[in-house]
Amino acid sequence: MIMRNLILSLLASVPLVASAASVEFTPEQQAIWQLEEVYWRAVQAGDVDTYLTLWHPDFVGWPCFAWEPSDRTRIGEWVKDIRDNHWKFTYQLKPYSVRLYGDVATVLYAAEYAYDYGDGTKSGVGLWRKFTHTWKKTDGQWQIITGMCAAQEPVQAPRG
């Protein structure tokens, strides 16, 4: 009975979002969303130290840049590359959902990010990716404990 009520309450909390522009967050949700903003500003600045503070020690997830899941030991590699290679990094974010469940929060959003390599070449322009980050509050600090990134466009598997 308790499990049934929990599932029903979770299903009732799933948003029906018409567009990212229509998303309005409570102050608690906004505080979590601001951590996503810190994440992207750290990436853009190549600030590996700040970036790594956002990740829980037990993190495991599937980054955009990886063919397989990663843990915290490798999660900052792409930020280090931006810093060390002096690449210009730009981004846009479209928040879709922030849900809090006690000491856990789930954030769903889309991001377009692009690299300018400084040699006349760029990558990522116009390519939107979808993100899911799950934040866990430990000792008063929110950190990403798991996440997933994938192409924004839904997969259209051919029928055979």
C-alpha cells in the first residue's frame, strides 16, 4: 500500500511541460537549478576544481563524451581539455524539470554547447543534448550522484 501511494505520488508529480519557457520553479527548485548553472559556468571557464566539487564521491553516470559509464575519477577530463587547450566554449540551456524528493533532486534539461578550437574549426553548434542529473544532499551540500547525457533527437529505430 505504501509503495502504491509512493508510485502514484511520483506519477502525479511528472510535469506536462509545453515549452522550456513555461517552466517556473519554486525557490527550492531554483536553488537546485542554480547548481546546474554553476556547472556550466565552470565548464566554460575550464574551472576543473569548481566543477569537481559538484560531483558526489560515489558518482556513476554516462557522460556525453564517453562510450561507457564513468565515475568521478574521469568526469572532469573534458573540462581540463577546455582549459589546457584554451578552447572557447559556449552553451545554451533549456530547463524542463526540477523535482525534489527529500535529500534527492532530479533535473531534466537540454543543452546546446559548442567548441571553438581557435584554428577556424568548431563543433557542436546546433546539436542539442538532453541531460538528467540526480543531485543528492549530503552534509548540507548538493552533489551530482548520477546522470545521463544523450542526443536530444529521439531515436527512430527502423522496423525490419
